[in-house]
Amino acid sequence: MEAREYQKAIDCLCGLIEEGQLTVGDKLPTERALAEQLGISRNSTREALRALENLGVVERRQGSGSYLVGNTTKTIQPMIDMMLLLGQTSQLEICAFRRNMEKAVILAVLEKGTFPRWEEKLAPLVETPLMELSLEEQCRRDRAFHFTLIEATENRFWVSIGEAIVWVYNRWIDAVLETTGIEVKETVSQAHRDMFLALKAGDRAACEAAIDRHYDTVHQALLETPDL
């Protein structure tokens, strides 16, 4: 009975979303209101809300209630971590996927012609060589550059999936930046700038060549970085 009540609460909330009565940012009905409306226990509505929270669909705010959000990365990133833990994927596979993903991202940006709208946001991320920045800023700048490229696709699905992959991958990049020498940082920094200039010129081949230089360098550095 409890399992059926739990699903009834989830189905009700999904129905409200489908009908447009709930949109991202809206406050959800309270546990009590849902329980009374559906004729189920508050424990069941609480479990339903917890399940949706774990999926990144609902956010509970202390003293305020539950709200509809769209934080799908919250679900995808832990799933990738668990796959790594269980040996269902590997750092090598994720690195290969990340390289190919970035090539697909720049192709989407070129085909949609969105670069001019994002040039102003990308430009500051490639102006200063990484080695001239603090370690904290190097890590922040690298993440910002790659994620902004994904945002430039102006495709919400790319952004949702890409954000999770970037955060998993960039934990390793942070370790590389912390332990590697100036030569690797110079190569990565120049690759960022070459990707930017190639996108500006609409040159897909040059952009893919810069991506390969970037990921070849990072891959070798990962192999030489202990405990990764």
C-alpha cells in the first residue's frame, strides 16, 4: 500500500507539471495538502518529495517549503561517480568521451552561429595565460572556459549533460594543474586561445586540432599524475 501511495503522489506532481500548473521556481503543495488531496499518508508524500529531491527535480528550503527546480546535474554527476566506483566505466573512457563531446560542442556552436553572442563572455577566459594566475584561479578559469563553450550551444540538453561531465572531468584537471609543470599549463592555455580564435574564424578543422592538442597534453599529464 505504501509503495502505491508514494507513486500516487509522484504522479500527481508530474501531472501538475505536465498541465503547466507547476513550472520551475514554483512552490509545491505542502505534504499535508498533498496527503489530504490524494487521501494518502503524509509519510508517503514525504517520501515522494524526497525521491524527487534526489533526482534534482525538487529542492527543499528550510522554513519555506519545497520548490520545483531543474538541477539534473545533481543526479547525473553522482551516477558517473558510482559507475567509476563500480568499475562500469573508467577515467580513460570518460576522457575519450570528453574530447569527442567538446568536438561535438564546437560543431553545434559553428552550425548554429551562436559564437558572436558568446564571444564577449569567452574572450576574458583566454586573455591571461594560466601560468600567470593563482592555482585556484587556474582551476576556475579552465572550468569556466569549457562550460561556457557548452553554454554557447544554447541547447539545454547539452548544458545539463555537459555540466555533469565537466565537473567530473575537471576534478582530475584540477589535480593536473596542481602538480604539473609550466610547459603543460602553457600548452593548455594556448589550446584554449586557439580554440577561441578558430571559433571566431569559423574554422572547424583548426578548432578540432586545438582540442586534440589540449586533450593529448592533459591525457599524458593524467597518466603521470599519481593517485588518479
